[in-house]
Amino acid sequence: MIITRFLHPRAAIPLSNSTLNLSSKLQSYLPNHVHTHFNNHLPGSILNFRAHFFFSSLPENAMAGKVQPDTGKSPETELPVCLQRELMPGHVALILDGNRRWAELRGLGSEAGHEAGLKTLLQVMGLCVKWGIKVATFFLFSSENWSRPKAEIKFVMLRFHKMLVNERHNLIRQGIRISTIGDTSMLSIDLQEVIEDVKAATKDNTKTHVIFAVSYSGKNDIVQACKNISMKVRKGLIEPDDVSETLIEQELQTKITITPSPDLLIRTSGELRISNFLLWQLAYSELYFTKTLWPEFGESEFIAALQSFQTRGRRFGGRL
């Protein structure tokens, strides 16, 4: 237990014996300077004080330094005044484009752009948690990106590895669940192991489900779903007439989340295409394109995208 409010004199109401015993127990959890402050508020008889406590329900092992996840039960953080909570998207997908151009404009190597892009990634993930966005999918590396220079690919993967290791504690603390989609068998064994470790460590978190699309192809996602369904037909598990949109969606990699289809897709850097990303899932997503390069995509740019989303009438093929 942790005290966040201390005893102070109000109406003289005697405390029960159990409360008195709890008070002494609580003192053992306090740092020395707070312990002194606590004692200074207990002159004479403690029975002349009313206890005004607010406790968190952390288990005692949290006192030993164990990271405790935010499970999503804490009060919602207030949104920027220009956004309406009831109109917030449940799932936001983002294509992180412009790292290399950002670096080139500054006379820097591509590594500097990717470094800056990872910092933006962490910032946007934090905003998703803060504003109550339940699912966020980030297109980090496409299957086509394997054609880039080997040195650049190696740097990107090493930095992704380092980010996962360094941020593991914070991901748990913030209540973020991590998952991946894409052909992760293409990644190094070390990176695969780190990904699996972080996924396992965060699997019970419920604040925001962050999905990293790594070595991902929207076309291949659909092809693999079709192959899986074909095998079920071949084995007699289903009939051809059983194939439906729902069945296909159950075979896509995004089946791992409660909201497989994004409400909003954001692409940075001014490019006006979706680049083989979530081809099936984006069928009725709202699209937002900004000329801002990914390393410069901050809170104000994210707010602008969400404001645009909140002004749109979503028909899903019908009429409003």
C-alpha cells in the first residue's frame, strides 16, 4: 500500500484498532523524509484525528521494484480540448515515411533519420495511451524494404532491437501490449527472441495494443489467408460455400487484435499511396496524408489528423 494523502485534524472521530494497526504498518513503507512528516502529524493521541487516506492497490512485491503494468483501469487522461472522446478512432494505422528525406535535408546519413524516427515512434505511442486509442499499428518495415542497402537494414534492425530492450520497462509501466505482424522469420534470431520476450512480458496489458508491422506485405497477408482456407477445404473441414469475408478476416494476421480494421490511416511525408499495407483491412478506413516527415510528426500533427477524422461522416457504403 502507498499513502498519497496524510492524516490531518478534522472532526474528532476515534479510529478503530484495525486502522491504528494499519497506520503503523503503513509507516514501514514510507521513505525516511515522509516517515518523519507522517509522525509529525501524530502528536498526542491519534484518536483526535480523522484518517483521510487514498491507497493504491499495488501488491507488496511492487515495493521491491517489480514493474507493475497499468491495466487500463486508471482514470482517462483528458483529451486536448479540440478533440471529442466519443469520436476518437479505436484503431489508428500509421505509415512512417520520410526518415531518409529528413536526414538528407540536414546533410545527415540515413541512420540519423531512422534514429529520429524511432524517437517519434515512442512519442506517438505514448500519445495513443494518453488519449485512449486502443489499437495502433505502425508500418515499420515492409517486405519490399529488404531491397534497401544492407548497411541501412542492419542499422534499422539493430536500433529496433535496442529500442525494445531499453523500453521494455516503460512498455509494461504504461500498459502497452506489443504484437507484430509480418514475416518475422526473416529477422535475426536475436531480434526474434527479443520480440517474443517483449510480447510475452506485455501480453496482459490493456491500455493500448501496439502492433509493429515488420517485414509485412498486405498482398502476402491475403495470399496466406487464402492458402489456409484452401487447406481447410481440402481437408474437408469446411465447404467452398463457407468461405466468407468473416472467414478470411479470421485468417489475416490482424486477427490478433480486437479491432482488425483501422478507423484511420495516417501517412507522413506527402506520399499519396498505401504501399501494400493492410490492403484488406483498409477497405473502409479514413485516409489522412500529411507532408510532414515522420521525424517531425509530433503532438500537433497527430491532433490535426484526429481533428480531420472527427469531421468526417463514415457511411460504410450506405447513407447518413
